Amino acid sequence: MNSRRISAAMLCLVALAIGASRLNAYPGGTPRVVTNATPFCTNCHSSTSADQLKDMPADAASGMLPDHRHYTEINSGEEGYGKLSADDRQKLITAIKAMDANSRVELSVSATSVKPGAPLTATVKTRGGAGPVVGVMLTDNDQRFQSSPVQVEGFLITQPPAVTGPDGKSQTKFLDARVAGLNKNINYVNIQEVYSNPDAGKYAECQVVYSLKAPCDPGQYTISAAFLYGTEKASSLGRVEGPGGRIMPVGGQAAHSGRVQFAKPVTVTVK
């Protein structure tokens, strides 16, 4: 169990190393970070709801939401937004709000009451996200800075997560990046080839299925899922070409255009 916690901590260290004095986002996913993870490392992202920030004072939680964390940057021309006219900034905000309104994550389990050590599956369905990559983590609760990989409660992930992209086809690219010989039964995945278009009302739909083994000890356990997605690159105003032709959000990697959203937790009773 300690090794899993170390893996999550290492993800945060990688983010610190890349971001130097300020944490940066990952508009193209984390192809080199293929391990168990928790959303506390995505410090640059905005939270979609104050409900995931119950450990914070109300004013601090409010400062993590898009109105104060993201839109303020756009309106004031901070980061890369200064290159946009005032009118275009408002158009960008409108497109981003449409993305947020149509992006969601849902969690279901094959059984809510199981015997100790019994198999079950947890299915995470996502909608939206600017792409081209979104992230999914299976967690033990829905608190941004206090959730852990689902394994800490005693669940085991018994197979590599089964990822289905927006085209309905299976994806293994992310998990195939694990070093040969390492277990692929991890709680975190990237989903590739995700594209949404708020102007056309089109939002990508994806799925991740986790095969689990229930804890050995009787009791009640919670499972949730974190959904990490971007907002700006789905709009023509919100994307720019970076070094090497890489498409980046107009606000840049240091802006707060990414989002952290949680699925409603599910309770599993082991008896």
C-alpha cells in the first residue's frame, strides 16, 4: 500500500519539476506519468464545485472555482489572454461555460453489496472535455485534496482498466507505456482522441471499466471518480500553436483552464 502512496506523491513531484515556480497543466495528458494518481497534484486546474473543497474555508474554496480562478484571468488579460480583444474574451468565456455545462462524469458499480474479496466492476462514463486527452482516476472519495487511489480502502484493481474512446473502440496506448514487467492495474488513465465542439453542440463520450476485488474486512466503503479535462482548446479562440506545432490553450500552461470534476460517490457494503 505504501508503494501506491509513493507513486501518487511522485506524480506531484513531477508536476513541481515541470512547473518550476508555478505548477503547469498538461494539455496533452501525461504520457510519461503512467501510475496511480490523485487529483491534488492538478493544482493548476479549477474545481467545478465547492462540494469537492469541504476542507477549505468558504472564501478559499470560492477562489478555486472558475469564476474567480479562471474567468478573472481572462477578463483581466492575464497569462496569454492579453492577446484577445475584450469582445473575444467574452466569447471565449461563453464557449468555456458551454463546455462546463455539458461535461460530466458518472460512476456505477456492478453490485453495492458483496462478500469479502468478491469481484465487482466500477464503470466510469465521461462526457465532454476539450481534448485531445482527458484523465480519469478511481478514488476513495470526492474531495479534491483528500482523495486517494481506491486501493487505499482495500479494493484491489485486478486487471488493467478497460478504456473505450469516443469512437467506441478500445484504447491501450496509455497503459502500454508502462515499463515492461510493471503491473498495469492502476487507478489512473488518459483517454486519447477526445474532441468536443461547443459551437456544434458535440461532446465526446468515453468509458473506463475497472475490475475490482472487494476488501476482505466487512464494512461500508465509498468509491468515486475524478474527471480531469480542459476547456479552451475546443474553441477556435481558445487554442494557439505552440513550439513544434503543438496546439496549446490560449491561456498557456500556467492558466487555470483545466477542470477537476468528481462523480457522485457510491457506497459498497462488504458483508
